[in-house]
Amino acid sequence: MSALRENWRIALLIVIVIASGAAFLVPGVPPGTAGNATSPTNLQYGIQLDGGTSIQAPPVGVTAEGVTVPADGETALEQNVSSRLGIDEIDVRVDNGTETVEAFNRTVSQSDLRAALEAEGYQPETVRDGVTEFTRGEMVRVIEDKIRESALGSGTVSTVQTPGGQHFISITAPDRDRDELRSLIDERGVVRVYAVYPGGNDTHVSQQVLEQDEFSRIGAAQEDQNGNPVVPVTVRDSSAPGFQQSMVDAGFGRRATCTVEAEGRSIAETTEMANGTGQRCLVATLNGNVVFAGGVRQNLASSFSDGTFANDPNFQMSTRNMSEARELSVSLRAGRLPAPLNFEEARSTSLEPALAERFRVNSLITGIAAVIAVSLVVYARYGDPRVALPMIVTALSEVWILLGFVAFVQYPLNLSHIAGFVAVIGTGVDDLIIIADEILQQGQVATGRIFQNRFRKAFWVIGAAAATTIVAMSPLTVLGLGDLTGFAIVTIVGVLIGVLITRPAYGDILRNLVLDEEQE
């Protein structure tokens, strides 16, 4: 029992090494890895080691700050400002909590937004390019939902800031090409449903009867009994009565026929095409383009007229093909992007999976070569396997724990992280050499007290060096400098593992070795 108490640091190292092995190799230990048979480990790879595409693009927007708007005046100001700017109402967001007004349209300049607000009687303190932190957070959430709901399967979305203060939305999709990722995020995913019906004098009118937030359940894209691609939807209980009444008022309380081929056109063009036909069409648009224009079957029309639709508010949206149905389903499920992305200022990186596989193999070879080189140097310095072997094993355990950590948190590895691992191997062995030299090169170690004094002296040196490394690397983790961020994160975590776990354990190992030798 006393031996365990004296060597508890070694025992802690063994426990953490075993736990790291479980996180590294056992499926299901890191959250979300159960059943993943594509790799013998639980490591996640970034596009440099797995192939894929990364896109960084700034949001489109202008923000006015210091605009004090009462809570009940937000909607009216959004309508008035959008009307003065000549843009869609969804392109303006007013928030009385943060006292900001945002315009998400490429045609709006700082002076335009300021002039519109001044015309409404407001004097903004500042007007700048860019959007608010809340809007960026919403964009990250929506894009994450789009990736999760789409065929892309997996990916990461985050915000990064340049040293100049500009914010970018960073999207990474492993094993996907640029066009596939771009097509998913290029459009905002704005879905609207209109009733197009005769308004007199052989003309038709369009009335918006549903908007994106009024759906409570969105089914997956599928084929109906006739083989047509459809998306089943359910209207929210709070919106169903109003939608039902709007459909009755527009004459959809009886069977409605629509033969207007409007797919891909705007709602205005669809309304004009319906002029003179006497038909009634239920039309759905995605990003302003019609994806569904059809009539209403008798059973659905009857549910409108007799009021039973509000009790079971379900219907199906048809599209021309399954691709449009999937896009419509994804957009409804994920919601719309608050602001579009400016792809003219975007930065993108794409790598073929075959080349990424070669990088992965080369990275493994580099790591093995680094271990062999360090082992030879250590053995050449001490010439005693009893000193060199524990040092090498301790350094490798540090790398093993770091691998377990990145596997557990599912941090995607890129080439910069591999460089961090190599740096951890080098700095780790450097620190162990400092400890060994301080203890072994100053003469005989007769007692445990002498050993502890020398070890503390060495540990203060490596502790100060570790603190210097962490301070030097910390700015790289927050400045959005691309690959340097990953290198800094891996290096900092490796240094912390060394100072807190492996260096103290090596001290216990060396104490047992030195004192045993002295006793002999």
C-alpha cells in the first residue's frame, strides 16, 4: 500500500494511458463513434488527411448600432426600412435588445441604411459593414442543420476572425467536392407558399399563405403512390386555422385545377402566366423560384371548406424531381440563413481523397521517423537502456494520451496537427533530459530528500518553459490564422499533458531507478 502511495503518479499515468487507448480504439467511447467501421481508430481527419472542401466566406450585411427601438415597434421598422431600401422584408432585422438594425442585401451601403433610419426618425450611433454576433451564430446553426439533413452527412461550421477584425463563416465538409458544398450553402433556403387565384378581369393575384416558420413537421423527400416526388408537411396548430381560412377565401374550398408549368420561375411570372386561365394554384417557392405549382385535390379542398383541416393540418408539396424535393425538405428542416454569404470574398480549399490518403501515410512515416530519431539521440547520450528506455516510453505515452484526447473530443486532424505532435515529441524529450541531467549529472543521490530537491529544481525550469510556450501559442488559437490555430492547440494540450501527468510520473520512475542503484 505504501508503494502505491509513493508511486501514485505512475499509477495515474497508467490509468490515463488505458483510458486514452479506449478513446482511441474502442468504438462508442467518444460520443457519436458507435458503429463506425470505416477506420480502425476513432480519429477524425480534416480535409488535408481525408480529402474534401473547406470554404470561408463573410456574411453579407450592414449593421447600424445604437438604434433604440421599442419591442412593439420592431416589425413596423423592419417593414418601413425594407420598403425605403427597396429590398425584401426578410433582409432587415431589428433587435431592440442589442439596439441594432441589420440589412442583409448586397445592394445596401452604409449610407443607404443610415439614410433610411434617419428618414424613420432614428439617429444610429455607428453604421458598419458586417452582421451582429447573434446573426453569425444563427448562420452557424442553420448551416450545421443543412449539412446534417443533407447527403453531405458530416462537416464542421464555425466563425473565424481575421487580424483585421473581419468575421468569416468557415464550413468544412470532409470527402466532398467544392461544387457539392457550394450548392448547399449558396442559397439562403427561403421557402414561401402562395395562393394564386383569379382576381377579376381575367387577371390573377398571389397571396402568401404560409411562411417557413409556420411548419411544425417536415417529412423526408419521397415518392407518392403515383411515383411523383413529394415532401409531406404539417402546419403548426397556431397557423393552421388562418391558413385554412385564407384557402377558403381564395376559392380553394372546392377542387382546384392548376396546369401552369411555373417551376423555376418567380411568383410574379407564375401569377402572370395564370392570367385568363381561371385556375387556382397552390405555389411553393424556394429562394424565390417556384418548385411546386399545383392544384388542390378534392379531399384536401373539402377539409378546407368543412373546417377539418385545422384538426389535421397535413398536405404534400410536389416537385419536378427528387433533387428539388430533397432541397426543399432540407431548407424547410434547417430553416433559412439570416444573411447570404459573400462568395466573391470567399476563400476555399479542396483536396482529392487519394492525395489526402498519401498525406496520411506520409504523416505516419514522419511520426515513426521522429520517434526513432529521438530514441537514438537519447540512447547515444546516456548509453544506459535503464535510463533511456523509461524516457522514451514516457515520451511516447504523452503522444498516446494526446491521441486519445483528440479522438475523444473528435477534433479533426490536419497536417498542422501532425506538426504539433512532432513538436510535442521533441519538447517532451527535451524536458525529460533536463530532469535526468539535473538528477544524474550532479553527483550521487544518497537519499530521497536529495532527489526531491533536484527534481523540484528541474521541474521549475520545465514549468517555466511550458508557461512560456503556452503564452506564446495562445494568440494563435484565437486569431483565426488557419493551420497555425490547429498547431497551437495541439502543442498547448501536449505541453499541459506533459507538465501535469507525464513529467511527474517520469520523476517517480527515475527516483525508483536512482535510489535502487544507490542501494545496490
